[in-house]
Amino acid sequence: MQSMSDEMLWRIARSVLPTKRIELYDMLLETKEQRTLSPSEDEQLEILHEESDMLMIRKSYAWALLKSRGFEIPDPYTAEAYE
């Protein structure tokens, strides 16, 4: 990622999981609270969890690279960080 353009890093830093993936993840978590997931559902949940983790790692690294290049990085506790 170090050789990526600033524009590409900004895209990664501001990226989010697709809404349908988030909805599926939430639904599977709710289902897991109510009953045991089937092996297929459990596998889907694990895949979604890994996707989420990897996205957060990529986003964090993109933010760190942008900061090292002199860009002002928004406070993650404000809404401005996600615009």
C-alpha cells in the first residue's frame, strides 16, 4: 500500500462494507443469540467477520500512510471522520 497514490489511500480510508453485507452480518449475529447457527450460517458469519477485520486493518494502514504524508487525519470519534 505504500506505493499507492494519495487518492487510492483516501478511497480505502473512507471505504465501508456494502450495506447488504452489514445487514447479513447483523442478521446472523441476532440469529446466533436466538439459536445455534447451522454450519453454513456459522461459516458465513466467520467470513463476514474476517472481511470486516481486514477492511479495518486496510483502513487503519491507509490512514497511517496518509498521516505520514502530511495529511490532516480527522478525529475518529466525530462524524467528520466518515464523510
